[in-house]
Amino acid sequence: MLPRLRLATGLLFTACFATVALVGCGEPEVDAASDDVTAQRMYSFVDVNPDAPLSAAAKKKLQGALAKLDRVAQRGKSPLRRALAAETLARIEAGDVLLGSIAGARGIDRWHMCKDYALPACEGEAPAADDRSWLGDDELGAFLERELDGYQWGNRLYFTIQSSTDVDALAVTLVHEVNHVLNRSECSYYADLDAHEVDGDLAFVEEYRAFLSECYFAKDTSATLEACSASALARVSEYGLDYDLTRVLPGGSDDPELLAELVLDAEEGDDAPFGRLVPREEDWPGAFGACDAR
């Protein structure tokens, strides 16, 4: 999907992390006692590929990002911010989301990375949805490590984490990407999944909602509907998607704020036609196999 800032998106890694992220995105936090507790804690996560795991340096950065989620879950002022932090951390620690390295990607996920760039290595039939061994040709690995900072497919998140990566920004990225996992965005993103032909209308909804989750996590009490709708719209506009909200929203509306309202309304009810923000266990997908045919 859509290469951007050295990121392909099967779903695009975004947030401050994706925009070079040298500055944290959240509001200041000054509870030193709580910082001491989270600094001493080791957070658990499951590596996508234990045979080619994240590096020690990358794991240290992830620990910092998970500690950020924990701190926000404990003392964020907004209930929605606390819920986004707590449930994102819970899904990661429970192994509902797997974390790994671009270098360690194998099988169908690596094939999707390749397909986003239409490379020769992935011409022809795709491997099975449960394939975890496909490697492609000799040139593919070097290409992906050079071009990709992050990638999402199913419940797997892949990173290339640098020494300059800011852990607060990485926490925002985790909120964004776990939102994609919650809503199985890869199954809605494409008009033709096999060809990786993006459906601009549906891709807009998937990215807009994930950017809303970023905003409500990062801004805390300043995260109003108007502010977060404008922020999400500005970020999605960077993707250059060809979309028309009148084909998606009720009554032929083209107002992005209506989409934000409908996503927020889903937090209070059973109906979620445009997906949900908070990755609660009861709303989590039951499986991450092949997407249903469209």
C-alpha cells in the first residue's frame, strides 16, 4: 500500500514516529514517583518471528514506548486517552498484537510488503494466508529494510527502529497501528486485495479513524472533536488518496466531522459501521486469517 516517507502501509506507519519523530507528541507528565515505577517494570510482548527477533536496542525503545502507554493509562486526564493507552498496552502484553522487525518478516506478510512496491519477487500467485516462510529473492530483503520503517498486516506490526526514534512518538504509533489491527483495516483498504489496488474511500476511513485515535491519545484534554477531526484530515491528506466521502457517509454528507462523530458514537454502543477507537478485548477480532472476498 501507498509508500510514504520510506513507509509502505500494509497499513502505513504514521504518527510522529513516521515523520522523523524527534520530539514527543503528548502533553507534559511530571509524576516522578509513577515514572520510577514504570522505569523499573519490564513489559511483555510477543515477537512475530522468534527466529529473527527485534534487536536489543529496538526492544529497549519498545520498553520505553510501553512505559509511556502505562503512564498515560494511570494518569491521563481524559477517560478516552486513558482507555486508549490502557487497552493498547493490554492487547500488546496479552499477545493479541505481535511485534517484530522488518528484517524478520516472513511468509504472507513479507509478500504483502513486496506487493505494495510491485516488485518482481512477488509476481504470480500469493502464498497461503498462514504462510510464515516465504522470503522472495535475494534482493528483496535489502530493499525492504532500506525502504520500510514499519508495516502492519493482520495482528502483526513490523518496525525498523533507529537510535534516534523517540519513545513517546513510538507510543503514539502503537496506538495508531493497534487501531488498524482492531478494525482489520487491511481487509477494507483495497478494491482488489490480490493486486493491492487501494480503494480510496475505504482507505480514507481506515486512516482517518487511526489518526483520530492518535489525536485523542496525544492531546488529552485539548482533544476536542473539531481539533482531532482537523488533525486527522490534515494527516490523511498527506497520503494523496482519491476519495469521496459522499459515497461513504449517511445522507451523502462530505463532512469529516460527521465521520468522527460516528466513530466516537461507536464507543457508547454496539453498532460500529465505521469501526472503533479503543481496542477493548470484547471488540477484538476472533481471528486474523485471510480477508473475506469482496
